[in-house]
Amino acid sequence: MGCCASTPSSSSSPYPTQGPNSSSRAAINTSQPQSQAAIQRPSTHASSHSNRHHQAPLAKHINKPLRLHVWRSTQPRVWTRKELDRERTEFFDTRVTGRPEVWQTIQQVLELLWSGGDEGDTDGGLGTAQQILDAADITIPTGDLATGGVYDSLGAHYSLPEYIVSDPENIAELPARNSNEDKNGEEAEDNLDADEILRRRQEKGKAVVNAEDLINIRVKVSDREETPLKVTISKEDNARIVALKILEEASLPLSRRIKIAYMGKIMDEDKTLAAQGWKQEHILNAWVF
């Protein structure tokens, strides 16, 4: 009985261990892991591709030390001081791309370089300008602002023409005014900067204004922890003149520079405070350099 029971069980098994079907079953079984591996490979490739995609923007732009841009204008264009000043004002007033705070920093750096640096600087202001750019995370791939421009921390590019960056070596000098053009023998005010105009007017008593135009402003000066400074100005004073009056009221030397900020934005020095949205009850910030 036992022998008969065991024999049918072995011979009637639906999957005999030997025979023509065994190789087919092996092929089916071995093909399954290969199919699974084939499914997993695209996922691995996609993952590595995704990692490369996220790593690319992390690369920083090359940043070389700032250096002065030296150039000469060519015929027929001959630059004068008045033309350069006008072009530079229009350039920064008409920027519509990029971040406004980055343009303001670039303008601040250039104004420092245009003036030859602060008093006591022996490098034309390059050291101070470099510190300002580094603090704002602005990089210069060539070291020359007029060659290749600059990049901000987000990778946006800012291009600067050379006549914006520096004066040409062959800048044209305007002829002197004769007695018919200026009967008092005084230098024309349109050839002077705002600081010199203010000083001359104060010396000659021309700075007197209508009492109705005088207003008081409150200014928080960055170099001191005091209550806001009270300064009297004229409604018609532009921000450059206001900055000079703040310097005087704060007993700071004229070698220092002030930038006036309102609502987180540096104010345009050629415009009045009211023209830039300032309200008299609001406190201004004065950043001392």
C-alpha cells in the first residue's frame, strides 16, 4: 500500500522535476528579476539627473578683485563733464531690469570711484568699493566693471557702459566764460556740483529762502544710538542738499558721506524728498560712510 501510494504521488505531480517544461519554467523565473531591474534603472538615472539639475545653480560666479577702468573716447564723440553727469543720471533713472537695491549699490560704488575715494584713500577708493560690493554679494567676473559687468547673489547680470564706470582720459574741458557771459566774473553754477553751490550760496547770502518753505525733518543717523536728529530744510532742497545739512547738524566732517534712505530705499540725490513719496511725519534714515 505504501509503495503504491507514493508512486502515483511522484508520477502525477503537475510539475515534474525533469522534462521539456522545466527549462521554460526556469526561463520564466529568471526573467522576473531582470524585468524588475529594468524598471528600477530609469528611476536611478532620473535621480542622478535630478541631483545634477539641483547642483548646477549652486556654482558661484568668478569674482576677481576690483580694478579701475581706463579708456579714451574716440572721434567723433568727445565727452565733457556735463555730458557725463547727464548720461549717468539718466542711466540709473531708467533701469527697469534687475533688482533696484543692487543698482543702488552699484551707483554708490561708482560715485565713490568717480570722486577718487574718501579722504585719505590712496587707492582711489578701490578698497572701500570692494568692501561694499562684497557686503552686497555682488561679484565681478573680470574685475573691471565695464568689461563683463557684475552679477548679484541670484545670478542676474548687470551690464555697465564704460562712460558710466569712469571718465575718459581725454575728457574735454569747456572754454572759460568771458565777461559778457558772466558779468560778475563768477563761475557758472551749472559747472559746479551741488556741494560747492551750497557752500557758495551760504557764503554770499544767497541761501536765504522763504520761511513758509522751511520744514523740520527727523533723521536717524547710523553712527549713533540717539533719538532722531532734528534738521531744518527747505521743501525745495534735493536729497543731496539735505544730506549736507544732516552732516552739518550732526557735526560730522565734510569728508564723510551720507546716503538718505526712506522705506528701505536709497533716495535719489537729485530729487526732493516729497517728490520721492516722503511724508513729513515719517523718520528718515541717514547712512554715514
